[in-house]
Amino acid sequence: MIKQVSVFLENKVGRLENILEVLYQYDINLRSISVAETTDYGIIRLILDKPELAIEKLKEAGFMVKETRVLALEISDITGSMLSVIKELSANDISVEYTYSSLPLHGNNVIIIIRVDDNEKAVEVLKESKNAKLLNIEELV
């Protein structure tokens, strides 16, 4: 499992810039980003090389920040790869809450970030998977 940093903010011009400026100031490298928004607010989900420092500095800058445990998976970049992984999870009654992609790790593989309702059970299922490789943060930076 890896740490995801979620930042909650008003949907206003310049807010994403402000977050990225804090990361830049403290030499925190962005590995993945997902932006979900509504009319009034947004949730920025980040995978970073220094999540603890990011949480500290973003809070100091006045942002509402939360840490969440997620899974990083390396899968083949071919049709049906993600479907195979989702089927494995579904067959074990593991619900996917959300997913997004990350930077590619190797030429023929892609990285997906996935949040499930039972991380421990998902880890056990995915350790045996022929469709995905679980990654740790060191493998993403």
C-alpha cells in the first residue's frame, strides 16, 4: 500500500497552482494526480515521493489535507488488462471505490492507482495475481 495525499479546496482560479507551488517549494515530486470537481469544490488526489512532508507543508499553507492508503498496480498496456484485475477483485467481493492512472513505469506496462473497500484483502488477492504487480512507493519514484 502507498500513501495518497488528498487536498480539498474551493473550485477557484489558481487553487491548483497554489498546491503545486507548495510542492515545488519543498522539492516534492509528483508521481500521479487526479482532480475531481463539482461546481463548488474539488478533491485533488496526489501520489508524491515525500507524502509526509507534503501533508505538513500543505496544512501550513492552509489547505485541508487527508492521507489515504491506496494500491499501486503495474499492469500490461494491452486491451483487457484492467478488466482482468477488476474481475479478480470482484470475484473476492472487493469493491473498487475509484481508480486513476499514474506515470508509466516500463515501456509495455502502465501504473494504476486503485482505492478499494478492503486493502488487506485486496493485497492478498493481488499478491497471487498473474494480471498485476503490486508496487511500493520506492518503485514509483
